[in-house]
Amino acid sequence: MTEELVMILDILRGTSYAMTPLILAAVGEIVAERAGIVNIGLEGIMLLSGFMAVVFAEMAMNPWIGVLAGIGMGALIGLIHGYITAYLKGDHIISGLGINLFALGTVAFGIEAVWGVRGYYTPPLEAKVPIIPGIEISPLFIVMILITIGTYYLLYKTSIGLKIRAVGENPEAADVVGVNVELTQLLSAVYGAALAGLAGAFLSIDWLAAITKELPAGRGFIALALVNFANWNPILALGGGALFGFFWTLAEWIKNMAAIKAIIPVTLMNTIPYIATIAVVAGLIGRSRPPAHVGRPYKRE
């Protein structure tokens, strides 16, 4: 195998890891926003779920228990957020901001309380999701692709998806024809947060194999940008996630080149994926159309 081919395969493998949490969180948020629920708390959900994934994976010495714990933590937060926004008609942004702030404090305290260290903990190898032999990629990458395709089919090929989209576009009309608007929004919020929880578990017990108080490192906000990039379409999110994942991997690859490191500071190279995100999203301003009733509490007249 030539050196060039090895380099290409390494970049592709790195891209598969970098894109997985972004797409999982974005696809879940697409479903939630299609039903009218905005959740800017993806960063907090990923952080809390990543923490719980490590706790349970280490307790059971089984990474799949940790994955389920991460999904469950995300779903629980989604249930709370969905109830506040759908049933209590609370402000979506304030609720999401509360999730992020709660996660920042809780996980920083939790790492020290559970393991007696500050800010960073590495779980044992037995708690880490194993790679697929031969191709050396995570099985959760395959799961992410299947979830993305399945979510697209759900939204655009089933009656459930039609109800979700109707609630996000015109909840009054959906209500008139018998759709339970609040329940649809609640379940969509739970689904979206559960996928963000899976993304958090992927970060902590798979790709990074560690829990830190800055675990998502902005990925939750990039996932929100990816929702706009994809025009609220899961399949387009797959392509957008690959693009953002590539830039993330490219930044890490460039940082290992001594000639470039001598010229450009590492901290500046760390901004590459964020700059790419801003540039791409800025170019799409005015071209994508969100669901008509997204982020607005539905109140019957």
C-alpha cells in the first residue's frame, strides 16, 4: 500500500469519526424542528450523556450499556425540554440554554465527585466501544448512517412523518384534522435529544475515549448549523456532516506537519472547522427555509 493511499484512508477514517456525532445530533434536531421544537441545548445533552455513558460503561464493564445510558440520558432531557416547550409553552431558547448551563456545572462537578480527578477522566479499555476489525471504523458510524436513512424515510414516506411536518408548518391545521400537536412535539423532542445523547456517548466511550468538562467542544453548535445547511433534510445532513467532518480531520492532520506548525500556531489551526462552518452557513443565508412554526409555542385560540 502506497504512502499516498495510506494517507487518504487515514483521512477518510478520521472523517468518519468526526462526522458521526455531528450528524447524529443534527438529524435528531431536524426531527424536533420539523415538529416546531428548537433545542439549542445539544451541547449540554452531549456532555451529560457522554458523562453518563462513561459511568455506566465502567460500572458494567460493557460499552453497550454505556451507549444505552447515553441515549437514555438524552431522551430524559428531551422529555423535560419537550414538556416545557410543548405543554407549558415555555421559551425554547431559554430552556435549551438552561440545559447547556446545567450540563457545564454538573459534569465538571461529577468528574471530580465520581473519580476524584478534575476536568478529565479516561475510562478503562473494556468500557470503550470496539472497532470493526479489518476496516477499523466504529460500528456506531454504520448505525449513524442507518439512523439517517431511516429518519429520512420516517419523515417523508410515512404518515407519522407527515404529521410531524404538518405540526411544524401549520399546527392549527394539524390540530383541526385530529393530530395531537403537543404529543407529536414532545415525542419529536425526545427522539432528537436521544440522538444527541447517542452522539455524546460516541464521543466519550468511542472516538475520544474520555470524558472532559469540554467534551463536545462546540460540536453541538456545529450540529445546529448543519441543520440549516441541510435545509432540514436528513440526507443532506449526511453530506454536510461529511464536509464538516473532513475539515475537522484536515485540521488535525495539518497540526502534525512540522513545516506548517512552525508557521501557523496550533491554536489557530484549531479554528479551521469553525471557520469552515461559518463560511458555509453564511453562504446559505436566505436560501434555506425553516419550518414555518418552528420555535413558536402553539396556543389554541
